[in-house]
Amino acid sequence: MAESAVHVGSGKVRELYELGPERLLLVASDRISVFDVVLPTEIPDKGRVLTGLSAFWFARTRSLVPNHLLDVREDGRSLECRRLEMLPLELVVRGYLSGSGWRDYQSTGTVCGHALPSGLRESERLPEPIVTPATKAVSGHDENIAEAVAAELVGSERYEAARDVALELYRFGARRAEEADLILADTKFELGVDAEGRLVLADEALTPDSSRIWPADAYAPGGPQPSFDKQYARDWCEATGWDLTPPGPDLPEEVVEGTHARYVEAFERLTGIAFTRYLADPRVVLT
Ligand code: PZK
């Protein structure tokens, strides 16, 4: 790193550094988590794919909402960002019924207070995308909350603005995904507030790690859908008989290679940019 970067936080697969009082450096590693466990094997370029995608979306959604991105570094895996006051919640937008949304729907017929038609199947497209806020629980597992609770946490005016922005961003990403024969089933946004009190998109945006992305050609509601990016790794891990507690299994070369290829393919289909061009000049995603 060219300037002094002090490590201030770790996510499962990313590291956060501060660059002086006003800027942060978000560094995406090549680590992969499967069933919420980080595996001992890395996927080459995964951090670059996620960083490039995030930067691509930040550049293309600036007119919808300002974001924290300042620059992409030459290494292709690091984003220089503006430091913000983060809202203490995540905004999950769901266009399809999956994961905790499907579980909540099965037990209550609702998802985070959204009444939904009866008889929906797992992975079915919702009549309209919904926002299901969640708190960043210390346990690492996020907890879904009702929109009324989210409004109490940050104020109803702020919550409503954040919700509207999240919906717009989801619609933007889902449209582009559809053009790439991908389904953006759901995605998570994190927002902050800048020194002028403006709402700003932060963290990563519309990446495979913050979204469920499904291949449209295999879409078949009525059960879980294969993940576009992680399915090889998940299937291989499951077939080993692993009990899903750490440590996870090492991935064999063919699974690493297959997973790498899927990440690169997601990047190229969503951005329309050759990944080799990104590696040669990461700033290409900003133009
Ligand atoms: C911020 N995280 C999550 C934790 C990571 C990421 N622009 C910002 N301003 C202030 N704080 C944050 C951000 C952003 N983005 C993000 N925690 C704080 C996080 C650990 C590793 F890569």
C-alpha cells in the first residue's frame, strides 16, 4: 500500500483499512465462504471480480444515489472509499422468495411484515420487489426486522429514503442481470450518511457475495435454485459428507477452476467488459 493503511476491521472475506481520517480502503481477498464457513482453499481472482463488479455498479448508479467510491487501485482488489457514518442496518431487497424470506413466508405467510399472496413456491418471483431490513447482529448472522423497527432505528424519513434508494438500485441491477440471462433474486445494500447529511451507498454493491444470482436458463421455482457462482463449490462440499462445521474441506483443482470460471463469467456477462481488460487496467469499469 502506497500510504499508511491501518487495519480497522475484518469481514469473512474482506479487510478494512483506514487511510487517514476521511478515507477507507476495502480489500477483497480470494477467500470463499460456503454454507457460511470460509474454506481453506482460495479462488484465484475472486476478490478482483467482486471489486471490479462493485466499482462497475457504483460508477453506473451514481445518478441514482451517491456512493462512497473514490478510486479503484491498480491491484484490482482494493477500493478507496469515503468514510461515512454507517446506518446500523442492512437493506435487503428481494424480488424472489428464497433463503430467510422463504422460511419466514412458510411459517407466517409474511416476510418482514410484507403480506404476500398465498400459495407461493420457493424461489418464486414476487409480485413486486420488497425491502426486508436486517440488523447486523454481533453473532454474524443478520436478524430480519420489521420496517417499523428499522424506521425507529434511523428515523422514518431516513428509513423511507433508504428503502426507496434500495428498491431503485435493485431494479437497476435486476434489469441488467436479466439482459445477461441472470436472475438477481435478492441483494443487500449498506448505506451511510456523509458529513453533509446525505444518504450514500457504501460497502459492496450488487456482487455475487452480497446477492443471490441464478442462471435464468435453469430457473425452476418450487425448490432452491443453483447459485451462479458458488454451486460447484457447494455441491462438492456437500458430496464430501462435511457436517458444515469449520473447518471446511479443501477444494480440488477442478472445483477451484470451475468456480473461478463462473466468477469471471459473471463479471463479463454483467459488465460487458473482458476480465483481462479489467486486470490490465481496473479503472476501465469506471468509464
Ligand atoms: C464500514 N464496514 C463493513 C467490515 C470490510 C467491510 N464507507 C464507510 N465508512 C465507514 N465505515 C464503513 C464504510 C464502508 N464500506 C464498512 N464496516 C465499516 C466491513 C469489515 C471488512 F471490508
